Amino acid sequence: MKVYEVILIFTVLFSFIIFFRKILMYRSSRRKEVVVRLGRKGLFPFMLKISSGHIMVYGKTGMGKSNTAKVLVSELSKRIPVLILDWAGEHNLPNFKVVEPGINFSINPLEPYCREEHIDFLVDLFGDSFNFTEPQRYLFRTALKNTFTKIRNPVLSDVLEELLSIPPRSYYDHEIKMAIIRRLKPLTEGLIGKALNTRASSDIGEIFSKNIIINLGRFRNVRIKKLFLLIILKMLYDYSVMKRGIVDKLLHCTLIEEAWATIPYRRLDEYPSIGERIFAELRKYGECIIGVSQSLSETAWSIAKNSEIIIIHRMFPKDIEVLGIKEKLPDVNELKVGEAYIITTSSISKVKIRKY
């Protein structure tokens, strides 16, 4: 075979691949999923269909998790709005607006979209973030109920004042109250106070309808980051219920790095965290959450079990035992940087993820 014939064959083949990709993209725009070019499988492009449902990305440090997440959100952002909850302040994608909590972005965590069960949500949000004991949760709930009864649009400083006004019946009650106050007081001061202790939230509709990066790296305290992230997820849930309703089409994507902070591991006999419960509910409202973590053992077992897509970079074989497919990933501990197994409900593919 002559050189020009080989060139002609490869040109025709490449044109066919491009044409086929355009057909897939057109068809996906008319259906409920979005098709993205994630990398290549062997010599051919690997196209991944993404629908409402969640994606988990796992792997050791330095194996390509962050690059995979960037490829996914950069492709999805061309078709649907994407929200990036940037844990360390490392993202700066060209078609995204970056907002800085306490600078040009603030939220009132007490502001309800729907008052039904709002107080219970808040108790779980703050309780999970600050590891409240049951007596602390009870007192915090009492303070919230009293505050909402007295003030139409309260802020965190109002809850603090209400807590201070509750007379302790014993030294033990006093210690419970002061433990809550010590956790809440910093939320009303400095940069954190500007971000959380405000009566009017920034335009939440814009946050959930455009390509946005929220820089959580502004906060140094891990508990504050976790709380802020959970509040955003709770607002996303409220917004989805009120504005979207239950749909079977992909409408929005949210990227969560360090997913262990939002959906931490739990034993089977433990009650799901507020983050895990929100994860489970959001998929019904056209949401795709992309979670990134180093190991399956760091996150709740139900998340991996119920994800639509799991992407696994290099890991120890024992870390994937929860999936029950250890024998199908024989070289998972030998994957090169950027290589990953893509696990869907119907297939397992070894893919070289393209560089962002």
C-alpha cells in the first residue's frame, strides 16, 4: 500500500469519527443525556454519556483525579450550567465566573426557600458540621424555633442572642449552651461573618443557572468549608424543588472536591448524614453531582453503590472491594497517570483520560 493511500484511509477514518461525534452530540441534545469526549480507548475516542445521576472519581494523589474532573466539567459547561465548589481555590476555567465568599458573595443560611422542615434541615447542617451531641442539637433547635417565632428574617447573630437569653437549669445546661456559642460565634465575625451573617443572600438563581466557581479556599477552617458547602447543597436542593421539579433530563452539574467532607464514611447501622441524604435526593431533579475523593473507604458506601458512573484511577485493590468487581480490575494498582477504569451500569472500560 502506497503512502498516499494510507494517508487517505486515515483521513477518511478521522472524518468519520468527527461526523459520528457530531451525530452523538446532536442526538444527546434531544435526549436526556449529554455526551462528552473523555479521552481515548485504544486508538479511538471514548465518548461518555452523562445523565442525571452522580459520578464519583477516585484515585491516589497525583494519579489524575483533578484533571479528569476538569475535563468533565469543561465539556459539560458547554451544554448545561456547572457549579464548582472549589475546596482549595485551584480552579480558574475560562468560561466560569469566580465568586469569593465574604467579598462578592454571601448567603444567609437561615433564609428558607420553603419553611417546611427548614429548622430540622438547619439542625442537621450545623450538627453534622460541628459534631453536635444530641443535647446540643436539642438546644440549638429550641433556639432556632424561638428565633424564627420572634424575627421574620433572622441571621446567625440573632440565634446567638437567643441562645444567650435561654436560662440554664444546671451547670450541665450551661456547658451545652456555651459549647454551641463557641462554635457559632466565629461565624458572625470577620470574613466568615460577611459570608454567612447577612440578611439577604446573593442571587442564588444566578449561582445555579450559570457557570460558577465558588472559592472555598477563602476559608482556612475545614469545618467552616464543610458547613458552607453543605449550605450551598441545601440551597441547591431547595432551588431544584421549587424551580425545576422532578425531571428525567440532565439540567445542571455540581463538582465537589474532597467529597469525604460532604458524604463521609459511615457504618451500616448509622443514620445517613445530611450530605448523603441531599446527594440521594438531587438526582431526581436533573442534577449530576461529580464527587472526587482518594478512596471509596473515605465516603459513604451508598454513594458508590448508587452512582451512575464511577471513575477509578490507580488505587489499592482492597479499596474497591465494596464494588464487588475486584476481579474485573486486575491492574488497578498499576494504572499510569491519567489512566482510569470507567464503570457504568452496563460496561467497564479502561481509558486514557485526555489532558485538560
